[in-house]
Amino acid sequence: MGFLLFRSSFISSTEGSFLFSGHNDQTYGGTAPQSSPFSVMLVGDSGVGKTCLLVHFKDGAFLAGSFISTVGIDFRNKVMTIDAVKVKLQIWDTAGQERFRSVTHAYYRDANALLLLYDVTNKASFNNIRAWLTEIHEYAQQDVVVMLLGNKAESSHNRVVKREEGEKLAKEFGVPFMETSAKSGLNVELAFTAVAK
Ligand SMILES: Nc1nc2c(ncn2[C@@H]2O[C@H](COP(=O)(O)OP(=O)(O)OP(=O)(O)O)[C@@H](O)[C@H]2O)c(=O)[nH]1
Ligand SMILES: [Mg+2]
């Protein structure tokens, strides 16, 4: 019960910006047909680049410098035109830190798609993908769209996870895969478009 209260109070505290455009830079317009909002959730270990991927997608910028770990969960809206249809994406950015796991679990079931990230320069984040997939299986809807993303792909000097390893793991679990970079912008738009299609 206490947890449910926490969840609803979180929603109402952020809904202001949702309704009054704090996070809504783009508005509907034109003649393209609209579809209902599509909810995408970013998951994966702390530090893999979930927030940076979202910021790049939303604002086209990379947050260099100090790493500010996400607390709990946050969201941003973005309207995209996919195949001539305006799609409103509601993107949930979760905290990767273990201590927020019970908070983020409550949001899995509302997600239409999950972008599951690891960091190609961090082997542990890759090794944890199996555990993340188990968690997704447990808490998300059966028909959720999952895509595996190997982020920080531009960081060739520090890379410890080969592209082929990511491909192999994705194949094993029957999910699509791509490498991304929130720094260079590689495949950022494509990843969000692919799951929203
Ligand atoms: N080189 C490189 N660094 C990146 C990239 N994406 C993120 N980073 C860096 O990785 C660190 C963590 O990025 P965040 O996006 O905050 O990580 P997060 O997954 O949101 O972490 P939590 O909020 O704790 O779950 C930051 O220092 C970023 O600058 C990338 O594509 N390339
Ligand atoms: Mg974050």
C-alpha cells in the first residue's frame, strides 16, 4: 500500500510538466493521423548511458562531464513521424542502481517497448543482460517489444565487448540488436523508431 501511494504521488508530481509542456517541446499539428501514446522504457545497469541516450534523442546533445546517476524514474515525451503517422513517444528513463529496482519494477507493465542497454566498454554490464531479461520476463507485459543495445560504440579504445557478442546474445533471446552511441549519435534515432514501428 505504501508503495502504491509512492507510485501515485510520483505520477502526480511529474504530471504537471507532462500536461503543461515542461517536457513536451513538440505539439501535434498538420494533417498526419495520430496514434495513441507509445511507452518506451530504458533499462540496464547504472552508467551504461540510458539518460544520455534519451537526452541525445530528445535534444540532439551529449551530456559530457560528470555522471549524474538517475534517481528512481523520469520521463520525457517526444512526437515522431513514423511512416506518415505521428506517434507520441513517452520515454521512461529508469535508474540502473540496485536500490531503485523495486520502484522501477512497478513501471514495467505499462511499457510497450523496452530498450535494454549495456555498455560495450563494461563487461559486467554485458554479463548482467541475462539477469535483466529475466526481470523483464517477470514484470513486463508478454507482448512487450524488447531491443538490445550495445551503447558507447564510438569508444573503440575502451571497447571490451565485441559487436558479435552482442549479436549472439540477442539471437539467443530472439530480440533485435544494434550498437548505439549517445556521444556520436550513432543509431540513436533508429533505435527509438525501430521499437515504435
Ligand atoms: N563515450 C561514451 N560515453 C557515454 C555514452 N553514453 C553515456 N556515456 C557516459 O556514461 C556515463 C553514464 O551515462 P548516463 O546516461 O548517466 O548513465 P545511466 O545509464 O543513465 O545511469 P543510471 O542513471 O545510474 O542508471 C556518463 O559519464 C556519460 O557521459 C556514449 O555513448 N559514449
Ligand atoms: Mg540515468
